[in-house]
Amino acid sequence: MTRIVTRNKEILAKPELTNAFQDDFYGYNDDRLPEMYKSAAFNGFEVGWKPNM
């Protein structure tokens, strides 16, 4: 979760990227991300996974 928040802050700090992802970040708030994760887990989505690298 921390890596995602950090990545998002980096995107939002660069105007050229913010414009490219403007629709994706509409209404984005770092504080809501953990709550959305908890809600997904509560509703049966798999949690604790990690991408294969």
C-alpha cells in the first residue's frame, strides 16, 4: 500500500504526468486508499497478494 501511495504522490508532483492521468486521479485521496482496501477485503476480494516480478 505504501508503494502505491508513494507512486501516486510522484505522479501528482509532475504536471506532465498529472495531465496524462487526470481522469484516473479525479477525486483521489491518499487517506481513502486503505479504506477502499479494507472494504474490498470485507466484500470477499483476495487480500495480501503480491505481483510476480
